[in-house]
Amino acid sequence: MNEAWGTVVAISGEEATIRMDDTGCGRCRQPGGCGGHQGGLFCHVPRTFSVPNPDHRQPGERVQVVLAGGSLGRSALHAYVQPLLALLAGALGGSAIAGEAGAIGGALAGLLLGWLLLRRAQWRWRNDRGLQPSIRP
């Protein structure tokens, strides 16, 4: 189970908007650290998520947000590995059929197929509460 802390910033019906705390390895400003929290181009906007709020938490409360075990790995598999494999399969298939031009066309077709499979997975799991973040009671 993946866990992180955040603060409720707004309530909208049965949903709470949570602003997540800045987390990381703690080596942001040290040599060898990624520098991710030094105020770069993409680092100054706080991350917020809309999460079901069954316990009616109020703005200002600190809460622990959890993801079910395995949901992060499954999402990463569908978002990264599946489109990459479809792209490679398309390129190999196209190359076998029509050489270099076929490889380019096959790669584009494979990438499109990977994107469509990702959209299908997103559509299929969009209402599965077990795969969405929740507030720990």
C-alpha cells in the first residue's frame, strides 16, 4: 500500500481536494540530489487530487492518502510498457513487410494501438474505487 500525507483544501459534494505535501528523498539541495524542489519550472505548483471524502473531512485537516497495493504498478504497466511494446511490435512487423518505410508506418500504427489500449484500460477502470486514492480513516 502506498501512502502520503496531504491537507484538505476544499470540499465539493462527496469529494475532497487534497494538496499533497512535498515529499521525496530529502536530498534536493545536496550534491547528487535531483534538485526537484528548488523552484524550477515545473516544481512550484502544488499537487492536488480529488478524493472521495466519506468521513466528511474539513478544509485544513491533515489526512493520509493511500493507494491500494498493486494499483500503482498496474497503472505504470499500462501507461509505459504496453504502448512501448506495441510500438516495437509495429516497427518489427512493418519492417518485415516493407523495409524502412514499413518500420516507420508500423511504429506509428503500434503507438496508436498502444494509446487506444491505454484509453480502453482507463475507461474500464475509471469507476473502480479500489484503484483510486482514498483517505485513510
